[in-house]
Amino acid sequence: MSGKTLNIKRVRDTIIWFSLIAGIAALLFFSINRKTNAGVKTLVVKIEGIEGDERLITDKEVAQILTLAAGKSLTKANIKSLNIRKLEAKLNKDKRIERADIYFDSKDRLNVRIIQKKPVVRIIEEAGAGYYLDENGKQVPVTSGSVVRVPIVTGLKEEFDPAFLTSKKPSKLKDIFTIMQYVKKDAFLSSLIEQVNVEQDSIGDIVLIPKIGREKLIFGSALGMEEKFDNLKIFYREGLPRLGWSRYKSLNLKYSNQIAGTLSNPNTAKIKMPVLKDSLQATLVTDINKKESIHH
């Protein structure tokens, strides 16, 4: 094959490749241009539910936040006029939102995906609705019409401090948060405890209120928390089913290796009953002060 023929082939191949590249570039240009000049067809909001489908924030609230941030109705805007990063940043500033992602799909729909913060407890203040504490100890506001079912905390006088988890100062809020984080991760305890109260006396014990039974659980503080809960589980499993769920008005978990129970009826007869679990043996006795204790 002559050199002239080779040159013609190379020129032809170059033209073909250039034409293909130019065609693809033109298609991309027109596609991008059409996309950026297209109008937003609809807003699609997807909010990840909490414990099922509970919500701290609604679709309507998300749309309102985005409309205010954009300065116009989203469905009347074109795609190139919207600053997606700015809209995301606005949503991520909301204390109810853990993370927000915004993107356009191939059908010119503006998609908003919301991951909500996950409350552990709700603090009830004397004046006002109070606030939630999420799983990271962050304060989350309570808004009208959006309620998440979590244990409530009453009687707490301590004001919220954003640094309460890292502060070295004694903190009832830190103790409560630590206790309720443990409760949330335990299937039995999370189904048992529905309220926390701080006693209004000189000691200020933390008291847990169960969903079943009339007794209150005097917990004291977070010190020795795991042992206290282990003792409580044994008592609920081995003791109360035999003695009766309405036998006590309070169970005191504060003391090491025992549970002290104050009887609802002071005239209840004295009893002595063994409670056995694995290698752990316990004896239940009623003392002269009408209190019953499990001693390990």
C-alpha cells in the first residue's frame, strides 16, 4: 500500500473520529442546556421515619424552608436558577435534621431526602414544651404537630448546656442521658420504662417510672448503672411474678447488690423466698420497717 493511500485513510479516520466527538459534545451541550433551562416539574420529599413513621419535621415544613431559601416557588423555578448546595445547607441547619440531600432526577423532579435526628428522651420544662435529646446528646426542638414517642423527663431544674456530656461538672442531665441511652439499647428495659423523674428533695434522686405496675424505681444516679439494671431484671423475672405486681410502691436500686422494696400494704405478711439465676442466688426478706430486699 502506497504512502498516499495511508495518508488518505488516516485523514478519513481522523475526520470520522472528530465528527463522532463533535456529535457527542453537541448532544451533551444541548442536553445540559435543556436540563438547566427546564422547569422543576415537582418537589419529591422523602423523610426517613423514626421508630416506624414518626416525624419531627413534615413534608410541608421542608417545602416551606426550601421556598424561603430559594426566594420563590420551587415548582415555578427553572433548574439552573436553584443553588442546590445552598438549599441543602439551609435544611442541614435545622436542628431536627441529621442530614439532607437534594438532587434532580432524569424527569426534572427536585428530590429531597431527609434523615431525621433520633430522640432518646423528651425533657419537659416547667414553662414551655421542652426539648428532645437525640442519640448524640444534641438538643432538638419540640414543634407543634410533630411528636415522637420517647420516655419523658420531669422535675429537671438543670438548664441545657451544649457541652454537658464533656463537662466535668456534676449533671443530672448527663446521668439521665447515660441511663436512657442504655435503656434504649435494651429490648426489655425500653419496653418497661416510660418516664424519668428527678425527685424534688435535697437528694434529687433519679426515679424511673415503669409502664406496668405501680412501683417507682429509685435509681439514684448513673453510678453502677449496669449492676442496678441486672438486679432489676432478675427481680422482675424471678420475684414479682410470684409476689404480685402491685405488692410494692417503690423499689430502691441505689444500694450495691440489693433491691429494697417498700410495700404498698404495710400489713403484708412476712415472707422468705429464694430467687435463683445461674450461679447467682438471692433471698427475699421482709424487715421490720416493712421493706423487702434482694440480697446477693
